[in-house]
Amino acid sequence: MPEMRFVITWPNGEEETCYSPSLIIRDFFAEGETYPVADFVERSRQALTIASDRVAAKYGFSCSAANNQLARIEAAATPFLDQADARVCCKTFIL
């Protein structure tokens, strides 16, 4: 199963490299695009859930790394959720 990383920039300018056990991330994000924080979190939730489910289908257990990544995204997004103009940029994909 091909894994990938995707580099994001939070509204405060901090960059973070995120992990996905599947290329599904490319179906939910585009390089260089920005997303409102709540939308970014929801897209991440959908994509990483699908990715974890794919691991479960192949190996018989969900992907703890995908679940941990989602928890990290949700926690990091919390301070920005009440800022209407806050956006997350998907800078690049790393295959």
C-alpha cells in the first residue's frame, strides 16, 4: 500500500508534515490550495478514515498512524476554528 506525506501550513505560519498510509489524500486536497480550517479538518477526517479502512481491509487492523495523524490535526486546528478567515494551505505532497 503506497503511503505518502503532505506538507501543510497552519494559519499561524507553522508548517507540518502529515502522514497518510494511502494516496487518498490527493482526492481530498490539491497542492497549493488553501482550505478553511473546519473544511480542512473534515476533509482530513474523511481521507484518513478511508486510508485507515484500506489498511484494515488489507491487513486486518486499522492504521494507528492515520488515526494518530487525524487526532493531531484535530488538536492543532482547535485554536483556529473560531477564526472565520483562518485557512490551512496544502503546500505539497511527498510520495
